[in-house]
Amino acid sequence: MNDLTALAAMLSAGLGSLVTAIFQGMRARRDGYNRTRREHMEDIAQWREDLAQQTRELEALLNYWRGVAAGYEYQLRAAGIEPERPEPPDSPLYHRTSEGD
């Protein structure tokens, strides 16, 4: 009976260790997934902020050159010269509405 008790104790301890190891492995895998997911979300947020910053810089640059062009147009008109208006590009990104639309 003593041998069976010792065997049962070893098996129950081994089984307990196995169950604990399985749960710890599952937790480590889940935590690793969550950490990786969190890092990916932080990367996406950083990329979005970088893109927004680049967009703001580009808009500021475009506004500057629009102002320069408007100034030149004003100077030409003040001198009595009618500047030519170029046709807009044929692009789905640029939609120009005419008076007949």
C-alpha cells in the first residue's frame, strides 16, 4: 500500500505540473499575441500620425504656392494684362463643375 501511495502522489504531482505547464503555455501564447497585436496597433497609429503630418505639410506648401500664383495674377490684372486660364487636367480626382451642370 505504501508503494501505491507513493506512486499516486508522484502521478498526481506530475499531472498537476503538466496541467500547470499547459495553462502557463497558453497564457504565454495569449500574452505574446496581445503584445504583438498591441505593437502592431501602435505602429499603425504612428504611421497614421506620420501621414497626417505629411498631409499637413503638403497642404501648407500647396497653399503657399496658390498664394504666390494669386499674387502674380493680381499683379498681371493690375497691369492690365489678362492671364490665360489653363484647362484643368482630365482626371477623376479633379471635378470641375461648369455653369451648365
